[in-house]
Amino acid sequence: MKYKSLICLMLSMAWNTTGSAAEPLNRVAAIVNEDVVLESELNAREEMVVGQLQDQQQTQLPPRSVIRKQVLDRLILENLQLQMAERTGVRVDDETLNSNLRTMAQQNGMSLADFSEALEADNIDYVVFREQLRNQITMARIRQEMVDNRVTVTEQDVDNLLANAASNNDENREYRLSHILVSVPEAASAEQIQTAKKRAADILARLQNGADFSQMAIAESDAQQALEGGDLGWRKTGQLPSFFSDVVGQLRKGQVSDLIRSPSGFHIVKITDIRGEERHLIAQTHVRHILLRADALSSEQETKTRIEQLYERLLEGADFANLARANSQDPGSASEGGDLGWVSPGQMVPEFEKVADSLQPGAIGKPFESRFGWHIVQVLARREHDDTEEYRRSRARESLLKLKKDEALEIWLRRLRDEAYIEYMDKDTSS
């Protein structure tokens, strides 16, 4: 039984379980519109998060009451997302749920039955785990619908990002960032803004006096990464919001920024590490192929027989390009003698790539089948290609998309919360 991997799995997903003993009375921790967060949910999640933080943190954790408040706020946001999913008809059926469970079991080298037993052995109720997985998939779907599907990145966005990085002599540099946010509601009053600014200034003063950034993020940040110590991961300057990038380039490793104002509130950023980018080389293969497909005129067996006959002719010395032009049913390459040009890893279907990788330059592989039909492949040459520019654009596009999604998610969650009725009932978090 992969005990440790299962524990890590549960902690990383931070789902509710029934691992702790049942309480005599299951009180309400918070009222969220017409729904509630129960104290049993809060207790279970708090224990899980504390265990995770104890494994990750090198310094003393904030008081339990502070962590408990952050955990409750996260549960409230999850509850609001599930309410939105319910209103908009987003559902996860049992077939989808079971498929995800089987995948998780396989990733841990288990059958579904073994996976269930392993969870129970770790005091994790399988039925509860199953429903929490349903909730996680539901939230992912509602975020996809309400946030992700509405975010786009254009080639001009990528061009602008790379041009900005180049102009700052910073296109090869990446920063590991940590972040604290003191949020401000939409359409906030002058008094609310001033209160938030004062709180942010107090946090900054404590950081400047030696307080641990990770602890402060866990205790004080309103951002989604609070319980991760504010860690934003690796980002390039051009892949940050403009109100970050203007500051990050001026900071050294270990430095903390002054307060940064944005529409969402007041931010504090710390550079935890800096690294450069190396050249990106990939192994490419120059290949050509002949493709035959079964159709109304040719059965599967007839197609297989025909491809084998073409293979025999090639072994006898027939010209590959001529046979491809006369026989291949790939409209994109037949007129080019079957030439597919230089292909990169992952560009072709797995069956094609496996055969091509096994051949020496000049060799012709035996016929094989993929979802496109029957192929004969010849490897013409191999090379190492400097893919740095394409790689840089791909990374920039991915980072921009993540940045835009993160920003849109933050705004959407804040709006959900601002428009909701929320009342704290838990005695340890309501003060």
C-alpha cells in the first residue's frame, strides 16, 4: 500500500474527510446565503491544512485561530462556487466521477477496490472522499465556464510581452515570487480603502522588522495562495501584471516591495529566487510516410494486405517518393512524396512516434496501424534543433493565459463573496 503517496494526495487536494472523531453536536461554522459550513467540515479541513503546513514550513506556524479563519474563508468560497454550479445546472454524473476515481487509483498503482481500502486504512471515509471529488470536479467546471472560457491570449499579447522583456534586458530571467494581498471590495468607500491600506502598511512594517513572509501570508493574505505561504511560483517580468513588473525588476533576491496598489487591493511582493533561461534544444526527426485507410471500397483486411504489398516493393528497391505519390491517402504529404518534414517529440500520434524513434536514418519500418489508418514510415535524418524562440513563445503564451485566468478568477471570487450573505458563527473565527 502506497501510504505516503495517498497522504500526499489527500493533503495536496485539501479535501474534507471524516478522519477526525465525530463531535457530539455538529454546529454551524458559517452561514453562506441559504447554505451552511459545518463545524465538522471546518475541523477536518483545518487538521489537514495544518498537517500539510507542518510538513512544508521551516518556521513556526501562525496561531491556530489564524489558520482556522483562512480555512473557513476558503470553505466559504468553495460553498459559493458549488451554489453557483447548482444554479447554472453544472453537474458531475456518476460515470465521470467513477472514471476519475479509477484514474486516481491507477496513478497510485492500485485497483479501485484497493484504493478504497487504502483510504479507509488511513481513516478516510471512501464515500465522503468520493463526494468531495465530485465537488472538486464541479468547481473546476464552473470555473471553466465562468472564468477560463472567457480568457484569451492573442499573438499580439505574446509579441508585446516578449518585446517588453527584451526592452528591459530581462527576457531570459525568471523570478520566484511570494505575494500578500489585502483586498478591497468592488466600489469600496474611501473609509474601506483607508482601512485596507492601514492594514497592509502594518503587515509591511512587520515584514521589514523581520517577520517571516510565509507566515504573514498564511495569517494575513486575502489571495488564493495564502495557505501556500503566498507562493506564486516562477514568473518572468513580462508575465506579471504591470503593477508587479514595474517593481519586480528593481528588487534583489530576498527583498520585499513597498505597497503596490491595484483595483483588487494592496499587494506586497517578495523575490525569493532568480534564475536565467538556457537555450532549449529538441531532437527532431525528418520522416516520410505512406498512409492507407479502409473505406467503402477497401475493407480493413484489404487495406492491410495492400500496405504489406507496398512494404515488400520498398524492400525490393522501389522508390519511396514515387510509391507515396501514387498510393498514399494522406492529402497533406502525398504530393510531396510522403515527406512530413522535421517533426518534434509529441507532434505525431504515439504509434507513429514509437516506430520512427526505433529506426536509424534511411531505414524503413514495418507497416503499423494508428487511428488514422495503416502507415509505412521512413526516417531520413535526425538533428538537434534550437527551439528556444518557439519555446519562449509557448512559455510566454502559457504564462499569460495563467496570469489572465488567475486575475479573472480573483475578481470572480471576490464578486461572488461581495454579493453573498455570509455570517460567521464559529467562536474561534467570528471575532
